[in-house]
Amino acid sequence: MTQKYTSVPELSLRAYTDGDAAARAEFEAALFQGFKYFGFIILKDHKVSHELLARAYDQSAAFFALSDAEKSPFVQADGQRGYTPFGKEHAKDSKHPDLKEFWHVGREFEPTSPLAKIYEPNLWPDEPSEFRNTFLELFDALEEAGLVMLEALAPSLNVPRDYFRDMATDGNSILRLLHYPPIPDGADPGAIRAAAHEDINLITILVAAEGGGLELLDRHGKWLAIDTDPENLIVDAGDMLARITNDVIPATTHRVVNPTGPNVSRYSMPFFMHPHPDAMLSCIESCRNGGAKHPDIRADDFLRQRLKEIGLTA
């Protein structure tokens, strides 16, 4: 029987990685139903070190505490690596800038790697001193968790277990370090920390933020506040996965609202899991149900379209 969830389901990744066949099958079914009904699940008992998460938050806060003059040399025109200043990005179709600043970490590679022809190199500040090592370690840990999640999703969609894993291997994934500063005096009254939007990518793995404010729009048009243990991960489905599944798994609309209590900073670290740029976003056979809703498109072409829509590229 299909379970109808009244709150975002909380799943134990250990049940999948260390469990028997029955436990794995139960996890796979719950993951699919959670994504289908909400587009979000909460993940506990994962293998991303608690010490690493704490260290990452410390390093992120230390970087964003630097002056604008110290951060501005790391701004790039397309925003794919390095620093993006406060008020630059906006949600698709929103007239108001989001009240946030952020830093992008991408896949690390040697200059001689074939990936050097595809991806831009990362940028690294000298301070904080452990910034580079910390976020490369976190990138790898979150990517591995994401690959496991994609593998677990495959059976419910009647595709080979490695279908999504292969698509995401050497993908254009991004770790975003987010800082939502205290709401400044004179801020645009229509602006919030992150206006309602859907993620572009396959899935997003979000380290539970230091501070509340994340809300998702359920299938009945009601906003649900998402609060969980800071050691848990929040996983949501993005537009690319929605296209591939013909909206069987919809990309859920979510936002980060302004604080109603103390006006303090909020930090968050989403990992946007992307396919390889040449991967085709094509509707899988089990989801066609009379025809694909979306035309086939290369992952990179879709990404470029969306980056223009949110103001990160011209």
C-alpha cells in the first residue's frame, strides 16, 4: 500500500548501506514515495562525519566574516566558481534579489585531466587556512552519499541500478556555501532570503542549516517548515530529475523566509548533484504514460538556460 506522508519522511541511510535485502527494499520504496509525495526526504545515519560538518560551518562563517574587499577578488562573471556577492542571485521569474551571498566549490581535477576541458578550476582563498581541505573533503563525502541515493532510487523507476550513478559520474556538481546575513535596514520589502524556487539539478543534498527558515510547498499548496537535527541531511529532487521522470517525481518548490525572531545570520551548505554535461535529459520508459512532457535536452544546455533565468549569467 502506498504510504501517504503527513510530514517529510525521515530515512536511515544505514538501513540501505548495511541492511539486508528486505531493509534495502523498504528504504528504496520509502525514498521513492517520499520524493513523489513531497520531493524531499530527511536522511539520518549517513556517513558524512559530524566532525566534518562542524568544521565546515566554522570555516564557512570565518570566510563570510571577511571584508567585501577581501572577498571581491574571487568574483567570477558566470558565478560557477568562487564568490557571488550579496543580492546578485534571484529566483526564476522573481523581481527581487535574494538576501544572500555564497561561494561555489566544484569538482577538483589535475590540469592534465580531460575534465579541465569541461570545467573551470576552483578558486581558493588563503584564509581561512583549512578552507580548501575542508570543502574538498565535504564535496567528496556529499557526492558519495548522493550516488548512493541515486542508486537506491533506480529500482522504483525500473531502470538499471547504475543508471543515475553513471549519469552523475564526473558530473558538474556544485557545493554551495551560503550565508544569509542579518536582514539589513532598508532591504527591499519584497525580498526574502531565498524566494520560492525549484532546484535545477538531479538531487540536492542539504546539510541542515544553522538556523531555521527553510519551507517547502506541499501538494496542497501549504508551506511546511522543515526543521531537523543539525546532523541530518535534507535531500530534495530537482528539475532535471523531474524531466527524466516525466514529473512522476516533481521538483518541489521551496524557499528560505526571513527570521521572525532574532535577526541573525543563517548558514547553509547545499550540494547540487548534476549529471555530466553531455548527459541527455530524456524521459525514462517507465514514466512515459502516453508520452514525454518535456523534450530531450543536454544537461549542460538546460543548466545554461536556467543560470540565465536566475541572473548568474548574461
